Amino acid sequence: MPHAQFDPTARQALAVAAVEVKTRKDLTWQQIADTAGLSVAFTTAALLGQHALPEPAARAVGELLGLDADAVALLQTIPTRGSIPGGIPTDPTIYRFYEMLQVYGTTLKALVHEQFGDGIISAINFKLDVQKVADPEGGERAVITLDGKYLPTNPF
């Protein structure tokens, strides 16, 4: 039976422990995702406390990371989502995403509504991908794909 968290403290502590083990074992998020049998974005988000892992994935990850039965059970709970405390984020990488939404948020909204109508893009029925590609001008570029199902507003 699925269970939901009320207090995210335990899940946050598990995220800290999982990252410590990941670092100590010199694992990549992709290696952990391969063990889970899920995408790297979903698996990473789950281990950072933002998603519940299905039981087989939680057991496999728990074995890889040496987690006890309580931690494996906790990985399966529906979390209290939201990893950025109130206010403007201060981490430079997270802040840049905030900045992108400050600059392009209204543009994205206008384009989505023009093409789809009144509604939202789901963050639940959603896929995320991050790719590193060569920049023709030198260096590298980050290509981030946000792929969410469109959910129209239904008048009632």
C-alpha cells in the first residue's frame, strides 16, 4: 500500500546519506539509475527526496548503496515535494534556472497557451533529460528537455 510523508525530515536525511554513499563508492547517477531500471533524471530526483521509487527499484538501489530495510521502505514513500526552500535560490546552478524562468517564464506561458489553449504542463506526467553537446563556437552546451503532458483547463 502506498504511504505519503507528512514531515520531509527523514527523506532529507536519507538523501544526504545516499549522496554520501554514492560519493564514497564513486558511483554516478547513471550507474544508480541503471541499477534501478529507471531514467537517470527520475532516479536522481527520487534519491534526492522528490519521488517514490517502485519497490523493485528501491530494493535494487538499497542493495547497491547498502541501505537498511527502513531506508528501502522510505524510498518507496510518496514524498513532500519541493527541494528549494522559500525565497530566491542562492545556489548558482539552481539560481540560473530561476533566472531563466524570470526571463522566459511569461514567454513560455504565452507560447504554450497560444499553441495548446488554457491549461498547464504536467510535472507528474513528465520526462526530463540533460545532454552535454559540443558548441560549434567552442566549449560545450547543455541541452535540457522538459517533456510534460499538456492538461487543459476544464470549465465546470
